[in-house]
Amino acid sequence: MKKPPEDRGAVLDDIRQQLADGTLSFGGAIRQLRLRVTGLNQTDFARMCKLSLRTLRQLEQDAGNPTVATLDSVFRLFGMRVGVVVGRPRDA
């Protein structure tokens, strides 16, 4: 039996929360966006994001050194942006 599709809004909220908590990497978030939101394979998702397949694979594996612009171009498709967030001070 096929798994019912997840609620897109709930999935995006979950991904945003995990990113904010620091429990999900950018690569993990991109992979979840691909699988849980679009359901696309890497080839089709890379095409949708206007990335090479190699770049997408590196992003999902947290490999390489992507620019903020590259990350932002993927996240913008899902209503998100890459930026600086003020965090809580660490204990000294």
C-alpha cells in the first residue's frame, strides 16, 4: 500500500524548525525537501532547481563548499531564505 502524501505545510514547518534548532543540516534539509515535499528523484529535482546533478548530490551530502546564493536558490523555491539568525549566547 502506498504511503499517503504528507501535508506540505506541516513538512515545511518541520524542516524549518529542525534547521532553527540546529538538528538538521542544509544538506539534510534539501534532501527532505526533495523527498518529502516534491517526491522527485535527484535528476528531476536538480533540473527544477537549475543545478547540476553533481552539485545537488554534494549539497545533499553536505560536501563541497556551496555559496549562500546556491543554497538560497534552492530554499527560495520553498518560501525560505538563507540568512543569519541571532542565536542564544553559549555558556562561557
